[in-house]
Amino acid sequence: TTSLAALALARSLAEFVVVEAGFGADLGAEKFVNLVGAHGGPQPDAAVVVVTVRALKHHGGAEGDLARPDPDAVRRGLANLERHVGIVRRLGLRPVLAVNRFPSDSPAEIDAVLDAAAAWSVPAACSTGYADGGAGAVGLAELVIEAADTPAVHQPAPQVYRPEDPIANKILAVATEIYGAGGVEFTPAARRSIAWAEDQGFGSLPICVAKTQYSLSDDPGLRGAPRGFTMTVRDVEVRAGAGFLVVLMGDIMTMPGLPAEPNALRIDVDEQGRVRGVV
């Protein structure tokens, strides 16, 4: 998450610049390449796909306590991770896998992830930076440097869509090539918005899809690596100043809301000046 000005400044001051582009490759990576790149942003030299054993167990169908060891659920969930790696490669980027390790992760679960990465020819390392500071991320950093310094051996990946493509075609391209959808349905409101945007001269803008981060689809309950599903475009909004079109898919908020009881209510400073309650 950054701006073109911040990127230019960072690149003038540092040898390596790391940009957070969450949530998954279907959202952050696609937007960085097709949206930021459309406005002159740089092409990354490597893309770090961050994964946790808990997330893989979730996508593998595990329920309840995700801290409980379940290597079989991890293996089932690897299909989701493989899709994210595939998205990164479809976008013309070189993937590196970062396994954010939790104390509850078992050796068998970690091995399942690392073995899969090796089978996909993706360099991978565990990161314990949260617990161990910089020392816990040295192995990952070395892999990222090596990947970034490795010359490309393939031709650049073809664009997912072109600026001159009709808006509906851009949306369909992202949905089918990146998310794995079988098709897209447009509500009457979305069709009217698309027609208006194109009539007003905004048809050449890149698109910014707003959808759930919990699934490759627009249904947060559809876990794993689904294919062939139908996505619904609820509306399309013009962001003329920013230079893109917001595509609203499914039941999604464009500004995340706070929980009923935000963590800020539990943060305090004790009599010794120590901050308490920060997660």
C-alpha cells in the first residue's frame, strides 16, 4: 500500500523497496500490476506470497481450533496456495513463498508447505520475524534478494486486459483469468453505470475490483480453489481523480468497518509508562 510518489522516493534512497499489496495475489498483486502499473508504477522484481498454516487448514476445510495440528487439512488447503502462486506467475512476477510460522505449527504441517513449494519450483522459507525480530526473517530476505537479482528467462506475460478494451471485457478478463470464474453477471445498475462511464470518456481507465478477501470468488464462504463459479457485479463507480473504476462484486464494503469493540479500547499505559494491550 503506497503511492507513486512514495515509490519513487523510496527507490531513490534504497537498494530494495518492499511494498505491501494485500490481501492475496487475487487482490493486491493484480491491482499493483494492472492498476498501479497503468499509471507508471514499476514492475516488481519479485513477489512474496505470504501464507500461514492456519489459513491453509481453513481452506482445507478444518473447523474449530485452527491451532490444533492437522497436516491433512494443510495438504487439502494447498490447492488455494497453488492458485495464488499461479496468479503471481500469470502476472509475470517471480514468486517467493513466506511461511509466517506460529508456535502451534507442527513440523509435519510446515514440511507439507515446504514440500509443495519445492514441487512448484518456488523458493520458500519460514519467517519468525514477529517473535524473533530481524533474525527470524534473514532466510526469507536472502531468498527475495536472490529472486530479485535473477534475470528473467521468459517473455513478459501478456496483459490481462488492455486500456482500450470495453469495461465489461476488462472485468470478465480479471474474473476468469485471475479468479478462475466461469462467467460474470451484471446487475441492471452495473450495466447503467458502465454505459455512463464509457459515454463520459472513462472507458480506458483500469479497474479496481472490490470483493471479499476470504475467497477467490465473490462468496466469502467458498473456500479452497474453486473454479467455474459465476461472479456478480453489483455496480461500477468512477474514481476520476485517482484514475480507475471501482467494480463492486458481491456484498462488499469499500471501507472496512471496525468491530463492535475495537482493540483501541483495551490499550492503556501503566504507571511505569509501559503500553499494555497492543496485539
